[in-house]
Amino acid sequence: MPGSILLLCLMLTACQGPEPRYDWHGREPVLGVYTAGSLSAELPPDVPVHSVIAAARMALERRGYVITATESTDDAGRVVARPGDPKLLRKVTISSHLRTNATMITVRTNPGGDEAFERDILERVLTRLGL
């Protein structure tokens, strides 16, 4: 019985996934948290979602990505883009939404996530926002 409890504990620990990784971005600074293949950050609450989406769109286009979808309201928005080269299967989604005391931004690459790329895009968005 004690062996099976130990085995169960080891299995549960292994299923939790990787620990989140934290790093500072921008001039403010803004804390970016990378976990489960996506990077999220809280921006100041006075940053409008529309501005985040516009900055995200510009950052992706500057990197050579083609915007395939974009939508934005006062409360939430997202930009979806693919590389200019159709042989590359990467899809990038940047979303933003309001919270009580912040404007959230999330950068996700599929398949699999790419932390370095997502952090670079976040830096570019923050630069365009003056943060």
C-alpha cells in the first residue's frame, strides 16, 4: 500500500506540467509569465484594448506575418496571423481583454508555443504602446 501511494504522488507531480517562467519586459516594467505554451502579461488599466490590438497587428506585420483575422471591442480583442511563407505552419494569436485593475495581453504560437518569439513580440507591442 505505501508503494502505491508513493507511485500516485509521483504520477500527480509529473502531470502538473512545467513551472511558469517569469521575466520583465518594456520600460514600465511589465511582468511576462510564460506557461503552457503562451505568454501573458498585465498592462496598466488605462491602456485600451483597441490600442493593444493595433500595436499587436503592427508588430506582427513588421515581422512579416500576414494578418488572417482581427477583431476588437472596448472589452476584448484578438489578432491572428500566419507567416508570409505558407510552408511555415506557425499560427500566432494575440488577445487582449479588460480585467478589474489591468488590461491583459496573451501571446500564443501554435503548434507548441515558442517562448523566445512570444517574448520578442510582447517587447515590440510594449514599445509601440510606449511602455
